[in-house]
Amino acid sequence: MKKDKSEKFKMLKTIAFACKVVGWVALFGGLAAAIEIMVVPGVVSKLGFTNIYHSTWLLALAMMIGAVLYTMIFLALSEAIQAFLSIELNTRKLKELLDKK
């Protein structure tokens, strides 16, 4: 019995979706944390962390850059998984077309 195309690779589709969600959460979480650090500069020391940059603006900028980088990594991973799934589907369709000849 052939599996339906929508039933194949459910876990990979779930992982691709989870990577996309984690990417967007990383972006919005990082931006929210950077805004919080700029609005309340003493929040870093209240949490027990040391501000290695000794400047709230540099720390906020570093957090925003980190958030954007992590977002790009997770979204690229999601797109790569989806591309591999598309390649597999196209390869299967090509095989079916060549078998008909």
C-alpha cells in the first residue's frame, strides 16, 4: 500500500515548523529583551548578571544582533528542510513519469 504524500515525513515537517516558530520567538524575545535593557538599565545587575560592555546601548545592540542571527539560522534550517522535502517529492514524481514510458 502506497503512503499518501501528505503522510510522508510528518516529523520533518513538524521539525521545520518548530524551527520557524523558534526563529520568530528568538527574534521577538531578543528585541523585547533589548528594549527592556534600554528602558530599565539596571535590570541586568538586578538579575545578577554583569554588563561586560559597561554600556546599556552596546548590550542592547549585541542582544539585537544575536536575536537576528539566531532568527536567520532557525529560518534557514526550516527552509532547508522544506527544500529537501520538495526535492524528494519532485524526484518521486519524475520517477513515476519515467516509469510510465
